[in-house]
Amino acid sequence: MMKFLLIYFYVFILILNAQTLSVEEAIDEALKNHPDIKKLSLGVQLSGSLVDVAKADYLPQLNVGAQYNPHNTFIMPQNGQFKTITDDNWQLEAQLNQKIYDFSKTTSIIKAYEKNKDIASLSLKDAKALLIHNVKNIYDAALFQTKALEVRKKDLRTKEELYKQAQALVREGLKTEADATTILSAVYNAEDALGTTKADLKKALSALSFYMGKKVDLETDLIDNLPSLAGQNKESIIGESYVNNFALKGLKEEIVKEGLMYKAAKAKNYGSIDAVASYTHQNSINEYDTSMIGIGITIPLYSGGRISAQTEETRISQEMAKESYNAKKLLLQEEIDTLMIDLERYEHTIKAKEALIDSSRATKEIVEARYKEGLSTYIEILDAASTSLYAELDLLEAKFSIKRVMNRLEYLRGERV
């Protein structure tokens, strides 16, 4: 009695310690710990710093300098002759520059860097959405292998039972030793397939662990949540993707940014107007102060073709950004078309496999009953078992293929972030 109580207590402890992991928990851990997300988050901060750097050009620029020479030779005319004097000298100076107008060059650059920050933010969102997509696919792969493992275990138990029956029928003289040996081979094949499925499950959980940054044990319970196929209209999905897809939005912002850089490059041809003020205190042979306040105009007359080349470079970059956006839209539509075709195909596959499972189970029961009576061969019974097994595995594969399609559509529509 005490032995049974200890066994029950041990099982109860195992149940309490069993870890349950939902896909939402896996996603949260991945978003929190994955280094790519941390890196891109720093990239957004870096883009914000570049905006501050660009804005500094519109603020006053104050420079202070000092110079001391302990040994300096001065030449001075005296009585028609030149006389040299050696002495030390020092100088203090301060200069203030304030940009007044540069034909919107600086304004355009500031706006371009602000767009660059928006692009970095969209890249971060796209990376998060892609990470969510990958985690969900890996989670679903682990869940698929978990369910496939149960099917394989059931198949192994069935073939082990068949082997016991075959041995009994051999002892009764109703079957030959070849029958039992062939079924034993099927048992070994089932064990091998079970081991392969278990290895695939370990690989999926290992990949999930790397994404999450924490260990996911083989005994972890995964929660199944099949997606709803209601309301999956291709036109509405394409429309939502054009509006919400993070990569596409980033390319649209890239067009605006390159347009602003093109405008800034053209403004370089007109120069700039700056206010300048300076003060200098000089102490050499004589001590004196100088000061200056004025306005300076700088117009580039010739730059060796640099400004023209930079203007052409930014114009081409803007055109390239437009074509990148158009190409992305075409690829997006093509991928959605393909996914919707796959979705329709998998729906038909599920219906066919469910019907096949029902019929194969009935056939399997009849063949097994006939085999016990010596009316069926081992080939028929193994064929019936294989048909039932592969129908269940194909049904699982179709259901999880639908989940992969739904995960991809969710990513393309820019959801979850």
C-alpha cells in the first residue's frame, strides 16, 4: 500500500512541475531577448541622434580659441632700418556663426533624417513581425511533431499487438513464421519512425529555445490553437498589406527621404547667408582688441562638378526607391495569390484526409478481425495500418500547413506589432 502511495505522490509531483508554454509566452520571450531586436532598437536611437546632429546646423556655432608663443621674433622699422625684437605673445579669440538662410538645404536634410528615423522604426517593427512569424512557425512545428509523436506511438502499439497476435497464430498453426517475422520488421520500422519524430521534436524545441533565450524541455506542454479561416478575402488582404506592411511602408518613406535629399543637393548650388561675429584680444609688443560683426554670403561658383554629381546621385536614388517600392508591391501581391491558392488546396486536402481516416479505420477493423480468423494475410493488415497511419499524418500536415499560411498572411498584413 505504501508503495502505491509513493507512486501516486511521484506522479502528482510530475503533474505539478509540468511546464505549459503558450505561443504568446514564446513570442514575448523572443521579443524581449533576441539580439536582432535589441540591435535594431539601438538603431532607432542612433537615427534620433542623427536628427539632432542635422538640427545643430541651424543653431549658433560658437568657437573659442587661445594661443601662446613663449618665443617670437618681431621685425620693426626704426630710423630707416629694421630692428628685431624677441618676446613672447598670446592671443584669445571667440567667433560666432549663425546660419540665416541656405535655400532650405538644412531644413531638407533635417526632414530627411527624421524620415530616416521613421524608416528605422519601421524596420524594427518589421523585424519584430518577422520574429513573431518565425517563432509561431517553430512553435507550430514543435506542436506538429508532438501530435505526430502520439500518432507514431499509437501505430507502434498497434503493430506490437499485431506481432503478439501473429505469434499466437503461429503457435496455433494458423500462420507461418514468415508472417510473424514480417510484422516484427514493421514493428522495428515503427520504432525507427518514432525515434525520427522524437528527434525532429527535439530540434524544433531547441530552435524555439534559441529564439526565446531560455530552455524549453521535451516534457513542455504546448497549447494548440487552430486558426479560423473565416473572412479570408484575397482582395481585402492585398489592400491591408499595401497599407500596413512594414517593409512596404518603409520603402514609401524611403522615397520621401530621397526626395528631400535631392532637394537639399540642389540647394547647394545657391550657397548660404550667415551672420558672423568675432572678438580677438591680442598681446604681443602691443596689447589691443579687435571685433567684427557682419553678414557673409557664400556662393559656390565652381566645385569641380561635385555638386552636380551629388545632385544626380540623389535624383537616381529617388528613382531607385520608387522602383523598389513598385517591385515590393508586385512581390507582395504574387505571394498573397500563391498563399490563397495553397489555403484553398489545404482545405480540400483536410476534407479528403478526414474521409480517408474514417474509411481506413473501418477497413482496418475489418481486416484485423479477418486476420484473427486466418482470413486475411499480413500484407493486407499492414497495408490497412499504413493507410490509417499516413492518413492521420497527412491530415496533421495539412492542418499545420494552413497555420503556416495564416502566420505568413498575418506577417504580410503587418499585424501583431
